[in-house]
Amino acid sequence: MRSASLSLQARPLLNVRYDRAATAAAAAESLYISHSMLNRSIRKLEKELCVKLFEHSKNRICLNENGNVAVEEARKVVGQLKRLEKHVRECDISQRTISIASCAPSPLWALAPLLTDYFPELSRIIATA
């Protein structure tokens, strides 16, 4: 059995809005691709996974049981990718942030610009009095 790695051409199908569309044309429009590109992508994905995901008729596409499972798994993957992106960005920001606290505000007024000059890679300085 072949590996289930998705090609770049099949990746637009991970945007799972197509499973709610009544027609192939509506599904293509919701993905901002042409109807023919959607058909090619679907067929390529089905070929790569070695399973049929859709029941095809004249101008309609309908998910079969395999397709329903694929969409559910794709939703999980998309959610995990969003969490990954958020976590990595938060980590990056935390590495470029200095937090300073002071009893009086005046030392902070002078210190914040100095830190910005000395550490240009900092994305933000949080100064609280």
C-alpha cells in the first residue's frame, strides 16, 4: 500500500468547507478554485489514499463513508496545526519580551528606551509601576 502523504495539489482539500456544499461548483467556489481544479484535486487525493472519498454524479459530489472519516480527521489536523502555530508564536514572543516592574514610574521612562536600543531584537517591553 502506498504512503498517504498528501501532495501540494491535494492539500486544498484539507480546507473542509467542501463537505457542506450541495454542488461541485459551489464547493469549488467556496475553496476559491475552479471546478476542474477541484475535480483534479479530488481524484488525485483519492488516488494517493487508494480509496474513494466521494460519490460522483453529473454535477454533484457527495462524501461517502470514507470521505466522512477523512473530513473528520482533516478537521482534527487543521485544529492541531492552528494550535501548533499559536504555541510557536507565543513561544517566540516570550523569548523576545522583557517584563520590568518598579515602585515608581520615572525609572521606567528612562529604562524602556535604553533596553530597546540595547536589545533591538525585542518585540516588546512590558513596564509596570
